[in-house]
Amino acid sequence: MPISTLEVCARYGSEFSPPGSSQKIGIALGTLHALPLNALRHPPDEGTCGWYIWGGGEMLQDRDFFQPLHVEHIEKYCPNLQPFLALAPGWRVLLAPEQTEVWFDDELLKT
């Protein structure tokens, strides 16, 4: 049985902070084939929910690395990340086969 967003937040001790379906995520669509799958959440800003998602190693600083995607479409591209999206700003997620790491990073809250 899939885990719910409420269960994820309770498990890791995060405030329940789901993004709105019309908010945008920054997603590196061209990297999603690579492992691990990485996600981090900054505070929401200008219509974004603060989530950035990419596959593989390090996140690139290239302006075109991330593309905007409405939250409502995340299930099509990253269904295994969907239960983690209610984690509050400051949280990171790393997913790989037989590996799930979730941790708080207060550096993400600094602007």
C-alpha cells in the first residue's frame, strides 16, 4: 500500500505543507532517467512551490537545467516522489532502488 503525504510528514517530523496543484515545480526532465532521483524544497516564491527535482549526481547551475511543471502533472514524471511533496521547505529527498533518504537542510531556507 502506498504511503500518504501525511504519513511521510509524520515519519520525518515535518510540518504538513502540500503545494497547490497550480503551483510550479522546477524539474530537470532530461535527467529523470538517471539515478538517484533528487528533490529539495526552498521556500515558495512567485507561483512556485519551492520544489526542484533532478536525476543523477549534482544539480547544474545552468539557467535552462530546470523546466517549470505544474504540481498536478508530477505523477506522470515522478510518481514515486509524489508522497514526499508535502514536506515543508527545507527538506531534501534522495530516491534510488532500495534507498530512501529524507533529511532537513536549513541552508535551503536561507535566501
